[in-house]
Amino acid sequence: MKKISELNLGFNDAENYHRRENKDLFNTIFIKNIFFDKILQPSTFFLIGEKGTGKTAYAVYLNNNVHFDTLSELKYIRETDYQKFVTLKKK
């Protein structure tokens, strides 16, 4: 049995898995759920949601891996830009 200090609990933010040395670990812990294929649909342009819902995890996973010939690029936006997206979604 491992001691707690010996456990690798990973990072609390998926952004850290964008670094080369962390990609393999992220690939082993990333879980593809029912939304994974939905975000790859041609009609999906943005992922919008509350903090901690997995937006960055999806983006990092797709940026680190080739999945069905999908090319992805990770872009970070400011909070003010995020609020504009939320307003557009509500309309």
C-alpha cells in the first residue's frame, strides 16, 4: 500500500497538462464521456460553461492528441470576453 505522500494526484487545472512532460499522465486519466464526440461536430465552435466543467480539459486533450483527424488550437480568453460569449448565448 502506498503512503499518501507517494500518490500522484495530478493537477487541479487541466492547463498544466498542456506541458510536454505532463501529456502522458493526462492521457491516462482523461475520461471521454458522451459530450466528447459532440464537441467535435462541425457545428460546434466554442465551449462555454462554468469554471471546473471541463472546457480546458477537452481543449488540452484535443490539442495534445490527434482524434479523427481533428486539429485543435488552445486559446485563452479574458473574463470580459467570456462574459460577451455568455450574453450572446442567452440571446
